[in-house]
Amino acid sequence: MITENKYPILEFDDNKTAKLNPTNFAETPFETNKMVITFFPEVMDKLAAEGKITPERTIGGENPVYVYRFADTDILITLGQVGCPACAGNLDLFNAMGITQVMFCGGGGVLDKNIEVGQILVVDGAIRDEGFSYHYIEPSRYIYTNPEVTEKIVRYMEENTISYLRGITWTTDAIFRETVDRIAGRKEEGAKIVEMEQAGCIAVAQFRDFAYGALIYGGDDVSQEEWSDRSWRSREGIRYDLVMLCKKLVEII
């Protein structure tokens, strides 16, 4: 049943079935239930060149999605697309094809200059400053990851002495509307990093009831008077290691 509101984005419909569902588009189920979603194309290229991943399947459409499999295990990996509608929408489709354990790894803009380039954030949740998640989970200011899944990730990090932060992100649709006042407000609320996918991905995982975890590393800096790129996209070693860490984590969540 739909709850009406003055603002369309706040009209939540709890009907689990839509006119079009992921199952309408899902192809033959994958032979595994584990997947890593990464935003690091150069890492994918390196893994392919090293023979560590092999093509698994191409999901057709106007924007084909290429899915690969690690050569030494039954874990899949794919390159995420920017924004909740693309990234979280594909996540919903992957789940319809049998994926129930997912680790996400990407980068985001830090809201605190003291968060160094490469510092890992274990995502606890997100401020929902986007539109996609409101079609899956009823309106709220925040959305949180499954605490049991997150605790498994944190336990692994602790046991293997991997440095990390833990906290929420700010998910926004509008990269060019991260204003000074918005940044200051989101930082005051506790957000450590700004990005464009987490609220939507977490919402899909909640709605479909499957395990989802995310690691995001500190990238560019939006906290200062002038934006700083900090050459965050060139940190190849950090990005490669983060993918391989998620490969381990997806097996335990």
C-alpha cells in the first residue's frame, strides 16, 4: 500500500512486487552466490592481465555489464557503475541471479582532512541524500548496514591488524552540489566520506535480505577551502590491495 505525501519522493509503497521486477530480466543464475563490486578499472585490467580473473558472463543491454570470476575460487567480480540507480539497480539484478554475499570497494571524498588518502572506512550506514533508496526502504534520514555483517568485517580487520575507520557516509546524487554548508552539516552529523552509491546498495540489501558490506578508502578532500584531488585515483597499490581484501571478506560475511 502506498503512503501518500506532498512530496513524491516520500510516498513509500510497501508492495514487494512491481510492474517490472529483477526476475523479469535475470538470466541463468550464477553458479556462485559471492561477488565483489569494485570501482577500480585499472585493478580489473591488472587482474585480467595476470590471469587472476576470467570472463564469466556479459549481461546484455544498452550498457552491458561484464562479470568476471577469480581463477582460484568461486567468487565473481564486476566493475560498479556510478550512482545508486546504476550500481544498486545492478545489485538488485545480481541478487535475482543468485548473489547473496556482496562486498563493495570504492573511494570517496573525505569530509575531514585528517583522513589520509588510502585510509579504509568500514561503512556502518549512510545519510540518504539521494532518491533511489526511498523506493526500497521507507523514508528516514539514515540507513544502516546489517550489524552482524559489519561486525564480521571489523573482526577480520582487527584479527589481521588492518588499519581502518568505522562510520557512516553521505550518499548524494549531485557531485556538483556539494556546497560548503552541506559539507559542514554532513560532517557534523558524523559522515566521514561522501560518495554516490551506499544508501542505494544498503537499501537493496535490506529489501532483498542478503549480506552486503562495503569498504571505501579516503580519496579526494572536499573539507578544505579549495578542493584537493590528492592524486587519489593513482594509488594503484592501495586499490589493488583493497580488492583482494574484499575477496577475502566476501567469503566470511
